[in-house]
Amino acid sequence: MNIVTIIWGYTKWHYSQAIRGMAKIWKNIIVFLFNYFSIALLFKNFFDPWKRMTERKPSFFQTKEYFTASLSNMIMRLLGMVLRTLMLIIGISINVVFVMAFIPTLALWLVLPFILLAILGLGLKLIIF
């Protein structure tokens, strides 16, 4: 097989098919992280009590027990909001990091053949001279 044909085929693959494949892989990673941290679900049940822990409220005429149960339910809702907020911040931050990491990865992929040629040229120069 002709070396020019091999180099042309590799170059064509490197700058077309491989880039599409890499973009598809990164999209899958982002979707995975979005689902792993359950970001949509955390937004959906943001105001729900933590672990569905609630106190059953007695009748309104038992004021002490009624207000105790109401306070306990409010604390569980606040705890749920705080913990869901932390999970949302962590999940969204990791997603943003992976989205931002795609740009340097793509740039490195685009210049990788030139880096390889430069390293080969430098090696040949060191061997010959």
C-alpha cells in the first residue's frame, strides 16, 4: 500500500470521523453526569422534605403537638433544600468542568499530528547530528 494513501486516509479519519466520535463521547459523558447527579429530579422536588421525613399533624385543637409537627416539617423541608442545593452545585459544577475541558481536548486533538511530526523531526535531528 502506498504511504501517501495511508497518510491521507489517517488524516481524513483524524479530522472528520474521530472528531465526530469524540463529540459524541463527550455528549454521552455530560448526559451521564446530568443523570448521575439527578439534576432534573433535584429541581423537581426541591421543596420536598428530606427523605420524605414528616410528622403527622394532629388536629388543630392540640396546639402544642400541631406546632411541634409543623416546626419539624419545616425543618425537614429546609434541610432538604440545603442538601439538594449542595448536590445541585456539585453536579452542575462537574458538568461545567467537563464542558470546559472539551475545548482544550479538541484543540489538542487537532494539533496532535503536528506535535507527533515535530517530535519525530527532533528525534531524527538528534540522531543525525
